Amino acid sequence: MLMGSRCKTALTCKLMSSSQDVTRLNVSTMTRPRQRNSLRSAPNLLTLFRICSIPILLIAVWQRHFGLAFGLFLVAAFTDALDGLLARWLRQKTILGQYLDPAADKLLLSSLFLILTLMGILDPLIAIIVFGRDLGMSLSAAIIYGLVRLRDFRPTWLGKANSFSQVVALGLVLLSLLDPRPAIIVARQNALHAVILLTVVSGFHYAWVVSRRIDIAAEQDSSPKNSGL
């Protein structure tokens, strides 16, 4: 009887200990935060919507449906402003969004400059300057990353001003194709001149800022070695 009671007690203890382990496992599993898919966040969904609308916008421009094209461009510009606000308000800033949003903007603006130039609506000089700056920055970023592993390629305030000027200029170009009044034509020309000026100035300014970031990164890499000597 004593052996039997001891066996029951030992078995009960084992069951209780194992049930506690299972309970802890279940609690830890329940309390473990789920990793949210970055693509499902509201700002990134708006960015993906903007990317998907680019082919429709380009087809509308190519077929000279300028009313539809201007409406789609306004929607794209609105979603571009809205996804940044939502990322801050909802605290849904993601690494994917930091790369996807500027890529979507660059794809939209560059493709519009290209197709309007091919249609003879814009001066080819503007497209050459815009594409030349973007190509130079992309190649420089790839080379710098390969040499010093610099990952800080944030746009400067002049770069943001340049992107804004391109949005305004392209919007005025599409609007002038719908309503070619003299005031709109003059505003369009001034906006395109501002694009040329800001493209050149922001390119040189970005090169200077990146050179400063390279110097800071080099100093940070060499500081532990110096302190260890």
C-alpha cells in the first residue's frame, strides 16, 4: 500500500510538473508577438497601388486620353502624400516601405518624362538631365556601397524639392494638354525650368552630402582600431 501510494504520488508529481511545462509553453506561445507582413501595411498597399496604376497612366498618355491621365496622376500624387502620413500616424514605418516608396515615385516620374519625350511633348534635354542624374546617383551608390559598405543614402532636402518640382511640372504638362491657356503654359514652362535647375543643383549637393557621410563612416570604422592601440 505504501509503495502504491508513493507511486501514485510520484506519478501525480510528474503529471503536475509536465502540465506546468505545457502551460508555460502555451502561455509563451500565446504571448509571442506575431510578425506582421510588411506588404499588408496600409502605406505599402497604397504604394503598390501606385505602382500598379503606372501602366494604365502611361497607356492613357500614349493614346492621348489626357483627361484620364491627369486624373490618374492626381490620384497617384495623393496616395504618395497619404502613405507617408499613414506610416507616421499608424506607426507602420517599415524597411520595405523606405525602399518601395521612393522606387515607386522614381518609376512614375521617370516613365512619364520618357513617354512625353517620345511623343514630342517635352524637350529631350529635360529627360537627358533627369535620367543622367538618376543614373549617376544609382551607379555612385552601388560603387560606394561596394567599397565602404555605406548604407545611408537618404534623400537630401534639395532632392525632395527636386522630386516635388517634377510632380508639379508633370501635372502642369498634363493639364496644359487639356487646357492650353496662356497662364497654364507659362506656369508649365517655369516649372520645367525649375526642374532643370533643381536637378543639377541637387545632384551636386547630394554628391557633397554623400562624401561627408563617407568621411564619417570611415572615421567610425577607424576609431575602434585607434582606441585599441
